[in-house]
Amino acid sequence: MVLGNRKLIYASIAALLLIVAFVIPPSLSLKGKGAVRGIMAPAERSTSGLGQRLSEAASAIRGMGGAVEKNRELSHELVRVQAELSQLRDADADNQRLRRAFKFQHQQSRTLIPCDVISRSIGGWWNTVRVGKGKADGIRENHAVISPDGLVGKTIEVAKHTSEVLLVCDPACRISARIKDSDTYGLVRGGGINLRGHPIARMDFIDKDTEVLVGDEVVTSGLSGGEGLSPKGVHIGYIVKVHKDNSGLFQSAEIAPSATVSLLDYLFVVSADGEKVP
């Protein structure tokens, strides 16, 4: 019912406007038109303002679309720059390792055969690695393998152009060693990995009367009590725990091997040629 009344009112207004426009004399018509314009002016201004605001909103939305595209382009550029930066950092780190290995080799009194690591055997930890040199390069079995960080292990299987290296943390590895500060000797063997997933080794047959402290450095003894050709004084690791032997005759110590914690990509096999010729 209300809707019907509104339609009737709108129709009446329209008819009145037509009368003003076509029936009323021109002088009155002009006045009527002026009055109508006066009445309609606020609505017209409101409509015009609304249209302008809608136009501005549409422009803003179009601008937002451009901003989204720009942000997408900037994001892609950022990813590209970060990837290039990561590559540069890797290249710089590799160069530093190479310089360190080169310096280490030339500081040694023994002849070393440089090798690159070509594969790793993962069994809970890297128990063995394969290097890219073999018999053709003068490598034989049971030769010590070292790095700037210390003793890595020893060669166990040598082919013409490749060699398998048993790491010092492998239970099958045996190395004659001594505690550097106390000059006490013992036998180091691999202990696998601990509960934290870190490689460990164990030094057995330490004299029971020798004071052994956590943090003592363990190095190779150079004696033939172990297995393999190993020069004297090569760093193995540091003692992290001391145990008393059940027999009461000896002590044993747990060692954190340094070279297998952060294994380098470049290793050195100790040559059987002995000392370098000056």
C-alpha cells in the first residue's frame, strides 16, 4: 500500500513538472523552472559528488592493482638478488677453504697427496668417504688421511683412481695416540656417534696414575702400535669425558674428533715418500 502511494506521488510530481514546462506561460515557466532547479540543486550536487567519489575510488583501485604488480616484480627481483648473494657467499667460502688447504699443504714437512671428496657413505654418520685419487697417484692402503683440522682417518681400499677413507670415528679405526700435555700414550678407536648425533672416539689403555683432564688435546703418537702410516703430532681431538677402567689398571677417555665434525671437501693422504726434499 505504501509503495502504491509513493508511485502516485511521483506521478503527480512528474505531471506538475510537465505543466510547468509546457502549459504555464513562459515568464511563470522560467520562475517555475528556477524554483525546480533550486529544489533539485542539493540532489544534483550530492549526485555529482557521489559520482566524483566513485571515479576517485575506481582510480584508486586501478592504482592498487598497479602497486600489487609492482610488489610482485620487486619480490621476484629480491629472490634473484638473494640467490646471487648466496652463490657469491658459497664461492667465497670455497675459495677460503682452498686457500687454507693450499697453505696447510705447504706448511707440512711430509709429502701430502691432495684429494677431493667425491662421495660419502652415510650410515647414521659418515663412516667412510671416497676421494678422487688412488694407486695411480701413489696412494696405498693404511695411509693416514689428514686435513687442516687434524686427523680424518686412513685409507682402507685403494683402486687405480679412487680410494676409500675410514674415518677416525668409525669403530673399525685404530690409531696410536698420546695426550699432548702429559705425554701419556694410548690407543684411539672410533666410537660411532653419541646420542646427540656427533662423532666420537675413545682413547683406551691410559695409565691409571696419569691425571687426565677434560679439554686435554690428543694427537697421533707416530708409533706403529696403531694401524696405518700416521705422522707424529697430528691433532685428533679433545677429551670430553674421562672413565676409570673396570680392571683398575687403566683409564679411558672420550674424544670429540675435530676433523670429522666439519669434514672438508679437500683432504690429504700422507705419502709413503717421507719427508719433503727442500
